[in-house]
Amino acid sequence: MNWIREFLSRVSKPATSLSLGVLTVGGFVAGIIFWGGFNTAVEVTNTEQFCIGCHEMKTGPYKELKQTIHYSNRSGVRASCPDCHVPHEWSAKMGRKMAASKEVWGKVFGTINTPEKFEAKRRQLAEHEWARLKANNSLECRNCHAAESMDFTKQEKRARDAHRDFLLTGQKTCIDCHKGIAHKLPSMKGVNEWQ
């Protein structure tokens, strides 16, 4: 009976040396569990299956992607949704994930839940994505396409000249010329120069 009283006495009042050790070990274990769970959740949301889990994405943008060279090509290299829409570098990825929370909000409230609503917002969504890619110098494109590795002799004259005059000089970035490379372009009516 005495050992029960002693045990209850120890756990009912703050310990001196034991509490620091328990807090340290407990905090370390909790941190590992949290970090593992957090990274697992981030990686799950970085899969094509997650992206096309929404009916709106599967029947719209994903269906369009399947018709492009980024989906099916002679080399067998396929770009998935996160390859183009999520930066690979950790801090940029976290920033993109925070910005994507607005997209989840749109999903919850049905702002693009029909093909008609999506088409009505297509230009706004595209311009937002183009601005993001312009601001980060088309980082997601450059994860796969390195200007330094391009063989200009295998490109047609127009592409070769544009890459040499604009891309290599830093005057333009990939998205300036390659809008609509993976998805249907929105109506550009009223825009004089969009490339």
C-alpha cells in the first residue's frame, strides 16, 4: 500500500530531474511522430491520384493533359500534376501548399464543380498559374528542362531563335511562350500580346 501512496505522490506533484528527461524524450518522440505524419500528408497530396481525386480535375484539366506530349511521348517520360504545379524545393513547396489551400476552399464551396463554372473561371485560373510561373522563372519547367542541356541543332529555327534570344538571355521564361502546353488555352479575346 505504501508504494501506491508514494507513486501517487510522485505523479501528483512536479518532479525535478525526472520531468526534464520525460519532457525532453516525450517532446522528441512527439516531434518525430508529428514530422513523419506531416511529411507523409504532404507527399500524399503531391500525387497525381490526389490531384485527380476531384471530379472537376479528372474530367477537365487531367483529360486535357492526357492529349499532350507531356503525358504520352516517344521517350516515355510523363509529367504528372505535381511536376508542373508544385515546386520540388521544400520551402517553395510549402509556400505552394499554403496557396493551394484556397483551391481546397473553392472545391468545398463548388466554385468550379461543373464544366460550365470551370470554363467561366479558366482564364482567371490560367492567368494566376502563369503569373506564378513567371514569378519563379518557370521553376517547375526547369526541373525537367535545362536550357544548358538543349540541343539547339535539333530544334526548328523558330524555337532555336526564341530560346537563344529570350530564354538564354533571361528576357523571357518558359511560360511566356509555352502557355497552353499542357492544358487548353482559355479565350484570350481582348489580349493583344499574351505570348
